[in-house]
Amino acid sequence: MLIEIQNIIKNYQVGLEVVHALRGVNVNIDSGEYVAIMGPSGSGKSTLMNIFGCLDTPTGGTYILNNSNISHLNDNQLAEIRNREIGFVFQTFNLLPRATALHNVELPLIYKGLPAAKRKEMAESTLEKVGLKDRMHHRPNELSGGQRQRVAIARALVNNPSIILADEPTGNLDTRTGDEIMEIFESIHDEGNTIIMVTHEEYIAEHSDRIIRLRDGLVERDEAA
């Protein structure tokens, strides 16, 4: 089992009010699965994604990742796990505007401490995998939205992480470009990668093998796509 989420609770203090974002969520995900997380606004899907990605810690419950309990690690320990285990793809791409596609993809390898020649080799190879061999020296403002998302996917893949987390990866793209991005995710999954994707689009979720539907901080349904 790659991920075991046991009775996860997450509460936020907003002014005088306590918001119960997750109310006891149980989810298991095997290595190599392709899972979509869906739910209306306020259902807890972004909170659950943040916990999966070690961007936030639960108020209660247990998160076991690759057989390690990481529920109560400190920020530095979580950052180390993020860099080693998780690749992120965001709706807004989150690329450095002044850096080339190649340098954007190299970033996780810099944090890992790899030598420059090795970083360049790995980044070039990963950009080629997402079809951007001829655009690796372009900056984000010289790329289309779909090409920027390909750079973001390459950055997520370059470290060979255990999990790819994608948060509305087609949200800023037109339908045709979104379909092209989903084809890339399918090929990534075919190579054995684990993908967890948050989306509000049913047709995007149908690319996955399994859909987890949240409502009011609980799993409403967990079913095959």
C-alpha cells in the first residue's frame, strides 16, 4: 500500500469559528493507481490534496506514506518528503517567469543537490518525454498554456517521485489542449506512476481508474471510473 489515510480530521480556526474541513476520511491508494478526487466547493478535496502532498498536517488521524507514519512530522521533515516522494502539477503552472523551461524543470534536482551536468541531462530527457525538446530554452511567456503545463508536468516527473499530485491540471486550458494534457497523464500512468488528481470536470475524472467523491468533509463514494 502506497498511501493509507486513517480517520483524517482537519479543522481550521477562522476568526471565532472552527471550520471542519475533513471529518474522518479513510482512503487507501495502491502504487500505480490513477485516482480522481471530486466534490463540490467546500467538500474538503483541496484540504485532502494538501495533506496527501505534505503541504499540511492533519488535526487528527494517521497518514502512512510508503510504510512511514508522517502525520506529525515538522515542516523541514515534510519538505524533505515532498522533494523525494511527490511531484506537483498546479492549475496555474507555478513556473519561474524569468527561467527557461529547462531551468524550471531542474529546480527539484537543485534542491536534491545533484551536480549541474546530471541535472541538465535529467531535465532534458524529461522535457523530451512531454514533447518539448525544441522548447527547452524558452521562458514561460514564450510558451502557450499547454506548453507551460507540459513544463510543469516535466518538473513534477524529473525526480521520479512516488506520487504525481495534479490540482485541476486542465483548469486554465481550452478543451483541445486539456485533452492533450490528459493524454500525457495517461502515458505517465501507463509507465507505472501513481497519479492523484483533483478536478471538478466529470470528463477529466473519467480518464482515471477510480473516483473518490467528497461531500462535507467525508468520503461520499469511492468507485471505479
